[in-house]
Amino acid sequence: MQLDGKRVIVTGASRGIGRAIAIAMAKEGAAVLINYVSHGTEAQEVLREVQALGVAAALFQADVSRRDQVEAMFDAAWNEFGGIDCLINNAGIETIVPLTELTDEQWQRVSDVNARGPWLCSQVFARRLIAEARAGAIVNLGSVQAGVALPGRTHYAPTKRGLEALTANLACELAQHRVRVNCVHPGLIETDMTQWVMANPDILPQVLKGIPMARAGQPAEVAPAVVFLASDASSYITGQHIYVDGGMVIV
Ligand code: NAP
């Protein structure tokens, strides 16, 4: 299996894409730490699903934007698994708010979770890997919105554009320490985050017109790209981007 012997943290793994990644990782033999912040019942269900696949698993509640909580999560992972080989920065939030109505608090929260979170988790992870002279992999979950402008996303889109720069700069700085960093950009994927689009017959057809494959993707269709970039099958790939978007962004 692709991830035999690997130990993985998936942030925001209680629902949606993160949940699918956690399960796909476990199917490939990885020990998985499932992170969540508020949906404890859903996270417990993911824990049970992962454990049923016969791999080691743990659950940890932490806000990825809070240093004390992130440090505690990595402490728990080291105690539970003896270390971590792969970090999947999946946790993210999106709200749709016109520029003129956006509050400082809304801007700050999206920025804290989507931009500071991956930076903070990567820093804590990298410090530990470097201290132990161990190789590792980081996969960030970006978005097609890093490059596609839509109304109401002046807070969200910059965090995803920023993740492109974060991926490039982490990849550049950490290559000497044998830590690879790559990014997967989902398009329209059917999760709680996109429920408002999927359930809206006025909006959905418009959105689908912009997708050559003319359908939304499922979380399980994003996970294989993440597994590949976390695994040794991508051992000479760093600083790269994979779009999982039905052709929405074709460059
Ligand atoms: P989702 O269904 O809304 O799930 C979000 C996940 O992030 C949940 O597990 C949530 O935990 C977790 N989370 C939120 N804030 C957190 C925090 N402060 N600390 C730790 N965990 C936190 O979202 P999704 O659609 O699966 O999206 C996953 C990632 O893909 C995000 O980065 C998103 O921006 C990106 N993305 C999604 C789409 C799409 O179409 N769905 C498209 C492009 C990019 P709780 O359940 O505990 O709240």
C-alpha cells in the first residue's frame, strides 16, 4: 500500500474533503490523526471508520489558528504515533460576503483559519522534523479561487492565492531538510461548504457552465491526489499544484 508505515495529520477531517482524505490515507495503510474544531460527533464517526480499516488512529480537537492548540496536537501525535511523516493542511472556512458588508472580524477569521492555520501547522511540523533530521511531506488544500475571481470572496480568495505562495516558499526553504510541500486545488466539490450552491437551482446551472465536465466533484475524488503527493510515489515532486476541478482551470 502507498502509505504503509506513514503517520499523518489531516486538519479539518471531521467532514467533507478532510474526512475523505483521512479515510483514503487509512485505506493506504497510514496511521491517521483526525483533527477537528467543533463537530465532535462527526469526528468520532470518522475515527470509527478509520479504525475499522485496521490502522492506528487518534482524534484531536484543535483550532489550527491557535499556537497553543496546534503545539498540543503535535505533542499528542508524537505521543500516540512516535512522530508524524505527513501533514495535510485541509481545514478551511468560506463565507460569501460582499466587500461593502464585510466586517473586520469576518476578514480576520477567514484569514486566521485559511492562511495562518497552514503556516502555523507547517512551522510546528517542520521544526520537529528538522530537530529529528527526518524527511516529511506537506500537502495544502488550496482552491480554484486562487485564480478565479467571484463576487463576495475578497476575504476568502486572497487566503487561497496566499496558499500558492506559502506552498512555493515552504517547498523552497524545506527542500534542504527533505520536506516536500505541494498543493491540491479543488474545484466545486459537494460538501457542507458548497451546500448553498448545490441546493440552489438558480445558481448551480451557472456554476456548472464554467466546468468542462459539467458536474460537481465528490470529496473522494480529491483524496487520491492528496495521497499521491503525501506518498513516496511523488518523492521528486515539490512546490507543485494539482487541480481537481473537472477542468474548471485549464492552464
Ligand atoms: P467543510 O465541509 O466545510 O469542512 C471544513 C472542515 O474544516 C471541517 O472538518 C471543520 O471542522 C474544519 N475546520 C474549520 N475551521 C477549523 C479550525 N479553525 N481548526 C480546525 N479545523 C477547522 O469544507 P470542505 O468543503 O471539505 O473544504 C475542505 C478544504 O477544501 C478547505 O480548505 C476549503 O477551502 C477547500 N476547498 C473546498 C472546495 C469545495 O468545493 N468544497 C473547493 C475549493 C477548496 P469542524 O467540522 O469541527 O467544524
